[in-house]
Amino acid sequence: MRARVYVTLKPSVFDPQGRVVADALLSLGYEDVSDVRQGKFFDLELSDTDTDPAAARARVTEMAEKLLANPVIESYRVEVLP
Amino acid sequence: MRARVYVTLKPSVFDPQGRVVADALLSLGYEDVSDVRQGKFFDLELSDTDTDPAAARARVTEMAEKLLANPVIESYRVEVLP
């Protein structure tokens, strides 16, 4: 079973990486880009003993809270794939 | 119009960040995690003069090739959202 966790800065938090990418795109002539936000994701390969998608989602959500995201400034979304 | 570009290391490329996250999860007791790969994504806000999704996709693919991804070691996927 596989799971993916998307982590993004909360909308109210300034994203300097995204700002730099937006500026670089502008300087390359892509003037239609008005904003860029950067995020990350983690693809987790879970062992086959996890067969219940709901249980896997709960476990991965726990991992996101504890390690993968910083809930103070980041939000996350968990997707469980069969 | 918005577009999202997902960038991941190609499967044959070693992912040290993912390795460290996998080790950290193991040490937290999540022994069912057998592998982690980390990727990133860019959310692009495009100005409203881009109304043709196919043209926007072509432009964003060009941005990915030129700036957002390193096609030697990374693969990318473009998603255009209305």
C-alpha cells in the first residue's frame, strides 16, 4: 500500500522560495505568472501488513503531525493509494 | 487559471532526503514504512489572459523544462486547473 502526504505552507505564511521562483520566471519572460507557492510531498511505501485503508490513513496522518509537517506553519493532506 | 507542476527524482536516482525521513519514521516506531521518496510541487497562478488550457499547459511545460525541474535527474508532471 502507498500513501502520499502533501505539505504546503499555510496561505498566511510568506513563501520566499516561491517568490524567488516567480521572480526567475518573470526574468525569463513569463510575465503571465503572478504568483508561485512551493510545496513538498512524501511518497510512503507501506508494508503489505497494512491492508485497511482507513487504518493506514490514520497512521500516516499521525506521521504527518509528528514528523512530516510543522503544523504551526504548514498544512498537509494525506492520500492513500491502493 | 492555475497550474501545478510536480517534480520528483527519477526512480533510478538515490533520494537521500527520503532515506533520512524513512529512517526517522522507523526510529519513531513506524516499522511498516519500507521506503520514502520526497518530491516537490509548484503552484503557479497565471494571469487571466491565459484562457486556453492547452496553451497554458504548453507554456508551463516549457517553464518546467527551463527552470522548475532538472530533466537530467528529475521527472515532472504538469496539471492545469481551471
